[in-house]
Amino acid sequence: LPILDAYASSICFLMAIREGKPLVMHACLLDRASARARIYYIASGFRDARTLHERALFGQAARLLCWQEMLYFRDLGLRYLDLGGYLPDPDDPRMQGINRFKEGFGGRIVEESDYVSYPLNLLRLLMRSRRRLSRERTIGGEEILAARAG
């Protein structure tokens, strides 16, 4: 899509691969104006791991990927890597594990409502509009548009 080409410099996909198989993938948003990268989406086989060894492998791959991202983004001139949300004092053991993982990098917790860059907001609006227009065409197109106008 041409619209995605316009934002290619603000989106980065990084993967940890072992023996030709992806273990962990991060989709990151880059905001050069604020010298910041944000891990926006994570895909991992961690939850599907059947053995403790497999779980450890996915965990190590995720740590290595985050470390490599820090180095990579630093080389791009970015000063901050946002690992995403942090839930203070969670009851859920899974969330406790996620917090421990993030704490292991020694960063600091910054409270904010949520960070979504301007390019991403624009992309979301465009994609929503595109889906809405596509749906209207498939449901009856001109009849629906005419009914709304009238």
C-alpha cells in the first residue's frame, strides 16, 4: 500500500531467529522527533512452549532481542526504548512475570496515559476510513450513501 510506504521510516520489525525459525518478533514505532522507539506489538512462541527448556529459550530470545533493539536504536540516535505497559502490584502471576522481565533491563517507570505517535494516529484514521468505505461498497454502496445524505 502506498500509504504504508510513507510511514516505512517510522515502523521497524525485528526478529530473534534460531536455526532459521523465528522465536520472537517485535513491531516497533519510531518517533525520531522525541528520540523514542516503542515496542508496539510482540509475537512469540513462549505461550505455546511445551517444556521448560523451550520456555527458557523463548525468554532468552526475548531478552536478547530487547538488548539488540536498545543497541540498534541507540545507533539510530534514539535515546528511549518504551517496553510498553507496567502494572504496579499485579495479582496475576503472568503480569508479575512480565514486570520482572521489564525490570531486568534496569530502566525507569514513566507514567503516561499511552504513547501513540502522530503518524500512527493518522495511519489508524486512514485505515478505519478505508475499512468503512470498503464495507459501504460491499453492502450496497450508492444506496447506503444516498440514504445517509437524504
